[in-house]
Amino acid sequence: RALGWVILLLFVAGYLALFIVGGIDGLKRGFTFGQFFLRFFTIGAVIKAFDILALDWFLLTKTHFFQHYFPETEGCAGWQDFGYNRRQQARQGVMIVIGSAIIAWIFALL
């Protein structure tokens, strides 16, 4: 369990570092709000696409990876239905747009 938390924290730190480094690079290059927004939206969209394709579709529905470690969850709807969390994914997509705009605005003001 501790290893899982460490890995999660490393991924969160890497995700934040990616946006910060992207913002600092944009400042050096004189980006406008639109350029910052496009950069941050692209980063968020690519990460979300990886989440949907690699994690949700492949890892959860095809490999039965988690059922190996949590056998009591075998037969849960989420393991067979790729689209079981469509609403949550749609909300996260909207949050990527809003978050990209906020971060772009912050870096454009600097």
C-alpha cells in the first residue's frame, strides 16, 4: 500500500512539473494566452487519451490485471463495460479545458 502511495505522489509531482516546465518555457518564448492555452490543453488531452486508452480500455477490460490482485471484484460492471464511467470522463474533459484556461491565464499574466 505504501508503494502505491509513493507511486501516486511521484505521478502527481511529475504531472505538476510538466505544466510548470511548459509554462516556464512558454514565458521564455513570449507565448500569448492562446499559445499557453493550446500547450496546456494538448498536455491535458494527451494524458486523458492515455488514461482512457491504456488504463481504462487495455488495463481494465483486456488484461484482468486488477482482478488478479483483487479477486473479489471479479464480475464488477466496470471490468466488462469500457464506457461505465462516461460521465466522469466527460466532466474531466471539461475540467481540462477550464484548467488549461486558468493556468494559461496565470502564466500569461507573469
